[in-house]
Amino acid sequence: MKLAFVFPGQGSQSVGMMAGYAGLAQIDEAMAAADAALGSSLTALITNGPAEELAVTTTTQPAMLAADVAVWNAWVAAGGPMPSMVAGHSLGEYAALVAAGVLNFDAALKLVKARSQAMQDAVPAGVGGMAAVLGIEPGPLAEVCEKASQGEVVACCNLNAPGQIVIGGHKTAVERAIVLAKEAGAKRALLLPMSVPSHCELMRPAAAALAHALNNTAFAAPNIAVIHNATVDVAGDAAAIRAVLADQLFKPVRWIETISKMAEQGVTHIVECGPGKVLAGMVKRIAPDVKCLTLSDKAAFDSALAEVAAG
């Protein structure tokens, strides 16, 4: 068995997402540490909602980081086998860096808070948009985006799985791309309830703002290989990691290539470490021969732990 871990990002959050982990003490400890570090009660918001507030990017990002790291801490405390490599989807990359020993949890929370604020500030409310496009491949969809741009920004942002891509940019350009994508053969194309168009050129100002926070944060050498979204590769040192995290904001999430690389390097089992099962569905479509396990609640956690520990 060769093991990899993947960490979910924005889009996997839901009110009550930590309720299924009752009995894992490390979950409560990590959430309390996040509350203390941020000076606000993420735990109460995750437990009780409202969902609209949890969906605001400046809340969602720290909440998902805390949730991912809490589940990772529980895995480590349970004596779970260590992965040979890790990756995180978009925001999830910060949880991967915590797991790999590159960032401590407090520093990661503060970075993610700065990241989310920079993203929120980069594009005025109502100007940006994102859409999920299904049943069309990246090449033809890139051509659609080019046609739809008309002097604005619209591009492929998340290459999630074969036939499952998220586009983003100016909302008006995204709306034009939805029409053209359907004409080009897409099965579905629908606007997402997100006002911050991540992973496109509109986020370049956010990357500049984030770079300041990154430069004032201590990074250690990774003790587990981290495959980065923007490069589908490991970064050699702290300077390279800082650069790739800044670039990640305006470059696409190359998730298909990331999971394919894990499979090519002999990974047989991938564990999704955090709430939900969004990434597991993508992994099954990208690399059907790789066994994907989730840690989406205590029952799934116990089952995955037993299977991985048995080898």
C-alpha cells in the first residue's frame, strides 16, 4: 500500500459538519484552538449556522482549514499511518502544509484569514462570478472562455475531474461563457453562488496582498511531500512555497493532474481528510484504480483507520 492524503477546501463546508465526529477529542481541541487564534467562535457558527454566514469566504476559509486540521490531528493521535504525499484542493493546500509540518496551525489560520480578506477585497461584490461546467473537456472550454471574454476575464479555474470544470472571472463574461459552453456541447453549465472568482487573473491583486503575509510567516521544510495546485510539483524551499501559494490565487487548480501524478507515483490509497466526500468523487473519476477512503464522520474515520492500518 502507498498512501496519500488530500484535504478539501471551500465548497465542502456545511452547518453541522463536525457533529459526526463526536468521540474524537482532538476535533474539539483543534476547533477550540482555532477559536482562540482568531478571537471568534468558528465552532458556534459551524454548529449552528446560519449557512449564509458560513458561506462568506472570510468565514468559510478558516472554518474549512480548522476542520481539515482537526481531522488530521485525530488521525495522528489514533496512530494512523503517515502518507507518503499530500495535496489540498485550493484552500485545502494550507491544511496539507500543516500536515506536512511546513506551517503550524496558528500561523496557517492567520494566513488563511489574510488570504480570504485579500480575495474578498480584490473584486467588488457583484462583479465576479464562477460557474460549474459539465461534460466538456479543458481544451474546448478554454476556447469558449477566450470567445466569451470580450475584453473581460473568464478562464478555467478548477480542473476538478474529467468533464467537471469550474470557470470564473467577470460575472458578465462568465454568463456569456455559459451560453457558449452549452452551444459547444457542455451537458450543463450553471452559475455558482460565489462572488469571489478564485484562481483567475482577477485575483492577482489579492496575491500581491497575500505575499506580504506570506513573507512575514515562518515556513519549515516539509516532512511529507506536498504536491502544489499551481505547479503539480513539490516546492524546494520556503521561498518557493511562498511563491507558489501566492501564485495559486490567480492560477488554476490542476486537480486532475495532481491525482494523476499520485497514481503515476504508485499511490494505491487516497484518504480525503476533512468533512464531506467531494474530493473522493473526483478521485474516482480521475483514477478509478486508486482506492479512495473518506474521514467524513467517526464511522468513516474508524473504517478507514482499520483498513489503512491493516495494509
